Amino acid sequence: MSGYPLTKPLLATLATLFAAAAIVYSGLWIYCASRTIPVELGFDNQYIPRSHAQSVKSVLKDSPAERAGIRKGDRIVAINGEPLEEDTLVRVWSEHKPGDSVAVTVERPQIATPIVLHGIFRASGPASAEAGVVTHVGVEINSLFPVVFLTVALAVLFLRVDDRNAWLMALMFASFIAIPPFPNAFLGAPLWLRPFAVAYRSIFDNLVAPLFYFFFATFPVRSAIDRRVPWLKWIGLLIGASLASIALRAFGRARGGLEATPLNYMHIPTLCFNYGLIVLGFISLTSNAINAPSSEARRKIRVILLGTLVGVIPPTLVLAANDFFGYNITLWVGAAIILLLWLFPASFAYAVVKHRVLEVPVLLRRSARYLLVQRGFVILLVVLSVGTTIAFALIFSRYLESEPVVAVPGGISLGAIFGTCLLWTGSRVHKSVGKRIDRAFFRNAYDAQVLLQDLLEKTRTVTDRSELAALLDHHLKQALQPSSVVVYFETREGRLTVAAGDVPPGSEMISPADAFLEALARSGGPRELSSDSTSEKMLLPALVPLRPDCLVPILGRDNRLAGLIVLGMRLSEEPYSREDKHLLAAVASQTGVALESFRLGEKVAERIEAERRTAQEMDFARQVQMRLLPQKLPAMKTLDYAGGCIPARTVGGDYYDFLELRPGRLGMVLADIAGKGVPGALMMANLQANLRSQYAMAVEEMPRLLASVNHLFYQSTEDSSYATLILADYDDENHVLRYANCGHLPAILLRGSDGAKQAEGVAAKPGIVKLPSTCTVLGMFEDWQCGIAEVRLGRGDTLVLYTDGITEASNDQAEEFGERRLIETLTLHSHLPAAQLLDSVVGAVRQFGSGEQEDDITMIVARCLS
């Protein structure tokens, strides 16, 4: 039925009508069964359906029956001339009062013809006070027969009105209350309600066995019998409905008689049919309990099996003895049957509340369990108190038998005093036990809340995933007492792997991309699977072996599934309450924050480590680059020279070099690569390698050398890459400097007084000479040519080669150091040796600048000594 939501209103209407019929029938039962017949003759009897007679089992001494001549063994066949039916005797007795006479027609074995005997009714009543109490208790038990069946049936039906099993169970219990523990229970009912009561009983009394088999043939799973002969349950219902129809027609022919029974010739086949189906029902139930396909199904059915075997088999045997062999069911036997039968619906109620059969709402299960325990203890206390008081009164009344006048009153007085003391003691016991019950039901929830809140606080201070997982595992086990806890955390690869808990092989890692987990992440909160059969079917296969009862998603940024908590069923088998889920959601949220913090921290740590490695590598690169710069200066007789490079970053794109072209010939190189940092350093290394591999030809074929370097540089770099370069060849013997300026800044030649006199074609005075470019930059053009220039150096002349890192250095006002300040600095410190002059220039540039070096500073200073 659950697959058709549009039928719910109709089902609810049918359930309401069904409930109304069952309640009216049960109300009539309780009303009529508690009423006693006002008169009696004083004999015990049993109805014999085949002969339509009442068999006299015993006759009380000095009773109206004995005085009328009724004997044990007589068979009453008529009352007041009316042929005897099952209800005749009780109906006639109910219509008379003490003192009225009645004509009883009996058949006696020794006499051929029936005898008509006349008796005088007396008021019915027990022979003693003790018998009266016992009889009253038995009558009360009989009158309450439908209550337990009706309560369980209607409660479950209205909670699961769209569940076929709930309807089957309700109909089965409704049929059980149609089995009367004694005949003619509706004798005292209003005349207009008697046909309804008898019709209800006629229908459901004939359907009790078919419904019993039908239910256990299909619940909680199909039995082996039903799998082999699935049509049997339907045949049983059809035959039961036919018998009900026959009974209703018999009721109509009886013109309102209180009993509706099948024809006599059908009596034995009908009994065999009914008891046969009941036996098949027992076999199906037992088979399901043994061969259930899963431990979950076996767990749900074991309580029902025990309750059915204990509650139904003994009453069935007693009723069979009555039906087949005429065994007389006395008032107390009937009461005992009812007490046992109550175990049947009670086992269903316990299974529904405790073991989640039919999955009624959580609140009802919890409330029902608390109510059963709390009120059950009160009822037990009351029963013990009343029973102990009665026993006390009866025992002490015997000691007062010597004084008949005061025996019973004295016993009652002492019993009342004892009962008062017992009641006071019981109230104290109830108060103490009640607190324990409250603690058992509600303190656990409070403790769970405290533990989960403590967990919520501690998740803010953990430092790594393993500590967090252990914290979750420990606190969740303490707080909620689940059968298992498994914690999954996200890995760097984006999968979820076990961080805490024991899992079978194949469940160590799961994918958050699974459709079910994606839906769980979108829901954002815990999901209890036991109340959602659809979720169980869609569950990720890797999670099925864990037997999860509640899944708690841990969300990261952008609602990404950063983790998952899998909780098994609680050891107490209590469901996870709404408060539990709220706290679990808070714990999951805080755990998600912690995981994101770990993730961010790990990224920061990875970045720091990467930067550390990069810095280490860059430091190594800087060392390598520094090793590429000149480590040893070739010895020159007439030249004092020095060079230096200060990269703006760890490594730079400026390059200077001193090359011993041949003895007495010094090659000076200064280059500026278009770029800084690692790219510039790599290009610088490339340029240096190209130059050093061919520098031997610089003396004779400098243009060819530079053309080759340009070609190699052009081939090995991008189109936008280039370098400026100055290559100078100094002849130590002739003091002649040949040079090529490939697009670089003009070199500065600071003439000394002697150098000025010796210079060819130059006025004999100190001054500044600039050595301009002789060709364009390297690496930009494939078709490239280079010019060579020459200059003679005199004693005191100073040659300065520099990069734009000196002249373009700026201060806070965005002013550049410039060529002018460079020349002024050189002039100011011209008396210093080459190395000290270089340091003075670098110092002046740094002092001028804003503090942060923006470009590589590279410089060569060479002074002619003679």
C-alpha cells in the first residue's frame, strides 16, 4: 500500500470505520461480560452442539436443581417447552428473577421419554466471601479480554495506515477479540446492537485462522510454505469468508438468535480447517525465525515468536479440547486463557517499541517504553500491596475464628492497618525507584548531551587529524553508546579514508562522488537509516558491511564532504533522538571547521616548505651563480681592476667576467640580461656558456666571436629575450683597449692628468670620455653585425663599466641616481684603488635609494697604473 500516496485519505477513512466497529464491539463485550446472570438453579452444565442439549455435570447440594429432581448426567433438551439452543439457557435465566419457576425438559439414560421438571430460581451468588473475590477477579479478566488486542492493533494501524502488514496485524487482532471465552456474552446488550455484535463475531471468528496464517506466511518475510504454495493464504481467506457468510445466514434464520454457527454437518471439517491453518501459521512463524535471510529479520521476529508460542499455543490446545472433546472451560480456565493470549499482542507491542518492527515513530517508541516501565512498576506495586493485604487479612482472620463476631471485621481492620503501612512504604519505594527510572531514561540523554558538548569544545583545540578522530571515537562511544563508530576523513586525493574505527576489507576508502553521499552532503545533517528504507537501498556498497544506523556528514568549504561519521545501532537499541542529531550536527560542523583549519594549515605548511625548499634551491642557485662569476683575477702589470655584482633578488640577470685571452691580454665582459630572478639567471648562464666556450678567438676575431654568441643566444631564447653587453680587450704591454659595446650603456673613461697627455688626438687635460655603442643588442636579431672601437689608456685613467641598476636606482621622491651622480661619485673618489672606488659607488647608490634594491647592481672598475 505504501507505494500509492493518493490512497492515504481512503485508507485513513477505512481505518477509522474499522476502528469504530472494533471499539463498539469491544465496548459491548466489556459491558456485557461484566454483568452476571441474576438467578440460578444450582447445577453445572456444558452445551453439546450435535444434540442441541445441555449436559448436567454436577448438582449443588440443597439447591433448587436438586429439589426439582435434576441429576448429574441428565441432558436438558428444552426450557419452558422451547427447544434448546446454545443461548437458550442463559437467555431464559437472564429474563427471570428469584422466586420465578421454570420448566426444564430433561432426557435421562434410564427413561425412554423426556421428563419435565419444575424448579424455583434463587438469587445467584458465591457461597463465600473468598469465592466472591475469586469469581469477581475472573469476571473482570474476562470482561477486559479485548483491551490489549484493540490497543496494539489500532495504535500500529493509525501510525502505519499505508502499510499492508499493519492492516494484516490489525485485522488478525480484531479477529482474536471475536473468540469469546464463554458463550452468549452479548445477552445483556441492547436489542438494537445485538445483531451488530453477533455479525462482527460471525465474520471475524471465522477469519481468525485464515488471517493468522496469512500474516505469518508473509511477515516479516515470506515463509517457505508461502513461497511453495502462495495461493494457499488466499484460499484460506476465501474459505473463511464463506464460513462467515454461512454463519450470517444461520443467524438470519435464527431470527435474531445470539449465536450464529455453521450447520452441524460442517462442524468437524470447519474445526479441522481452522486449526490446520493455525498450525501452518505456527510453522511459518517458526520457519521465518530460523531461516530469516538476515540477522536483522531474526532479531525482529524472535520476540514475536516467543510471545506467540507462549501466548497462543496453550489457549489453542484448551479451545481444541473443548471443540473436539467437550472439555468444560470454567471461569478461571477462561481467565487463564485470556492472560496467556494477552502475551500475543504484548509481544508485538514490545517488538514494535523495542525492536522497531513496522518502524513506528521514534517519539512513540521512547514514550511507550518509558510508560511501560514507569506505569508497570506502579501496577506491580499495587498488585503486590493488594495481594499482601488480602493475604494478611485472611491469615489473621483465622486466628480470630474463636470469636466469630469479630473474626472477619477484626481481620479486615488489621488488614486495613497493614495495608496503610504497606501503602506508605510502597510510596517511598516508588519515589526512589521512580527517580532511578527517570535517570535511566532521561539521565542518559543528559549525559550524552554533556559529553557531546565537551566534544564540541575539544574539537577546537586539537592539532591533527588522528587526535581529532580519536576524540570523536571516544566521546561518541561514551555519549551515545553505539554498537560501532567509524570516522572517515578526506585525503589529499579527494577520497574519504578511515581515520578511526574497525572496518572490513573493502570499506577502508569510499568516494564522496557517490550519488548517495552527494545527497547526504546536500541535506547537510545527520540521517537515520532505520527510519528510511529508501536510504538503505541506495546506501554505498562499501558502507553496507558497517550496518550503519545513522550517518553524519562533515562538511567543508562550499559544502564539500570533508568527512563522514558512521554510527551503528545503539547498544540500548534506542533510536537517535532529535536532540542527539542536533548535537551531532554541531559536532560535525565544528569538526568540519577543524578539518578545514588542518587543511589550511597543511597548505600553509606545504607552502612554507615549498618556499623553504625554493629558498634553499635559490640559495644554492645563488652560490652556483656566484661561482660563475670570476673567482680569480688574471695578473696584469699595468692594470688595477675589480668587478662586483649585487643581484636585486637571490639570483640575477647581470653578468661580468674577466677572461685571460692570452698572456698580457685581459678580456673584460659586462652584460645585462632583459629579465630578473631565475629567468634572467638562466639566460645569463646561457650567455656566459656561449661566450666562454669561444672566447679564445676574441683577440683576433672579436666580431666573429660576438656574431657566434648572438646566433647561439638567438637560437636558444624566446623572441623577446635579449642582452646588452660590453666586451673589452686590454693589451697590458701597449695599454690599448679594444672594445665592442652591444647596445649597452656607454662606458665611462675618467682621464687622469698623465693619461690625458698621452692620449692621441685628445686635448691634454683631464676629463670624461664616454665609450658609446658599436652595435645593437645580442639575441634580438638573427642577422647581426658588430663594430669594434679602440682607445689608448694612460697612467691614472679609470675605465668604468656599469649596468642600469646603478643609474636607474631611485629614492623616495622617484628621483634616479643618474649618470651625473655616478660621475660625481667617481670623481670624488678617483684617488682610491679600483676595488675601493667600486665599493664607494655601490655605497653611494644604496644610500641614495629608497632601501629596496629594484635592479641588479653590476660594475667593473679598471685603472691604468703606468
